[in-house]
Amino acid sequence: MLIIGSHVSFSKEQLLGCVKEALGYGANTFMFYTGAPQNTMRSIINDNFTLEAMFLMKENNIDYNNVVVHAPYIINLANIKNTDFSISFLTQEINRCEQLGINKLILHPGSHVGIGIEQGIQNIIDCLNIVLKNTNVKILLETMAGKGTEIGSSFEEIKLIIDGVLNKQNIGICLDTCHLNDAGYDISNFDKILDEIDDKIGLSYVNCIHINDSKNEQAAHKDRHDNIGFGTLGFNNIINIIYNQRISHIPKILETPYVEEKPPYKYEILMIKNKKFDQDLKNKIVN
Ligand code: FE
Ligand code: FE
Ligand code: ZN
């Protein structure tokens, strides 16, 4: 069964609002931030919304095990200068996941901002071993585009981090098609990518995949997402990834850009289900 959804907003009715938005897109999973990704302001979680959301999910066959939270991107575990802040904020996010009944949290590994990859990776490992001490939430390290001093743009770097994490039950990977391309991977033969991951890390660590087209060429190290079929990856390439049997059990999450302030997800999901590119997609989104 295709498990597909998109990024949705937590700001209206919290988890309940997320579920309603996802259902409106024809999705059977979703991803959200528990608050603005660029600041530390967080609403108090209303358990009534959560309870209602769980009922609504059950009613619509959405498995909460396929739902993911994205950690705020102001968290940088690689940078020693603000690890105290990052550890406490990430711990708070983990607690929020627990309270919401969500067990997967996607995290950008971090940027070493000049101290070097090796030291950056060590800092990430040390922080992860602290925050993962008493939780059943799994942190999924996202593969990055390699912008600036970002860590995690190669499977080797991801592997080094996972090696250092003591509790392997609590660590996983979230692939991102745009990031893989921008990092330099040729994803037109996705089986080869999966073989490489399986070889170097183990395919069982992959627990989520972000599905985005890219505005840039392979190895551009840019990280600019495009709508499905409108970027350099192309529609057929992305469809082949989405329907690859080896990752059929893994949730696919769209993080494609809004078109004139309108969410594209309902139309992109339809296009993906139909396996047919819709040249007129953007007009349909806007109108
Ligand atoms: Fe991300
Ligand atoms: Fe992503
Ligand atoms: Zn990105």
C-alpha cells in the first residue's frame, strides 16, 4: 500500500488540525513541526485535540506509526557553542512527541560551522546519546544537500553518527530525494542507492523518505525543493522511487513548495496515485 502524505500545519487544532488537513489532501500519513521551526515558542499541547485526532486517524486508517514530526531547524547538535540550548530544546521536542503519541522525530544532523566534520560528528553523537536516554521516540537523521558546512550529505557521515549512538533502536534515517540529488547522488537508479545504503548502513534504518523534486542539478549542494515533475529529477524518476517495492512500507512525505501561497499536496498526491504527470498542475493548484 502506498503510504503518502505531506507537511501539514500544527497551528490550528494541533494534531487534530494536522489530521484534517492531511485527509483533505487524500493523504494517509503526514509530517508536522510542533511549532515554528525557526523559534522556540511552543503552544501547550491540548490532550483533547490529540485524543480526537487519534479517533479520526483510526476511522480513516491512518497509522500513527507512519506519522512523523520534524525537529526545528534552529537545533544544531554539531556546534559546540550552542549544544546546551540544542539539547534542552530537542529534549522538549521529544517530550512533545511522546505527549502526542508520535514516535518518530526527523532531525537535520547539524552544521559544523568551521570546527570540522570529525568534531561536528562527535558533538552530534554526544548530544544524541544524552537526549535519547529515556525515550521510545526514534530520531531519524535526514540526509542533507551539503549546503555550507552541513553534516550528513553522505551515507558515510550518517553511518559514522549511527555507529556512535548507543541505543540503535532509537536511531534511523530519513532520505530526501532533493537532498540526495543536490548532495551528488544519481538517484535515477534508486535500486543502486538502496544497495549502497544497505551495504554501508543497513536498509532497515531507513524509516521515512521526503519526496521532493529539485530546482538544481546533481551535486549543486543547494537544497531548493521543486514541485513533483517540475524540477531536475523529473516525474518518472520520482514515481519509480515512490513505487520501489523495497521501500513500500516507508512513509513518503512531500515537502514541495506552495504555488502562489496555495498548498500543492492534494494535486501532487492525486498525480502520484494516477502515475501520470499533469502539465496543468500549477493552474489547478492556484484556481
Ligand atoms: Fe528536513
Ligand atoms: Fe526534507
Ligand atoms: Zn530540503
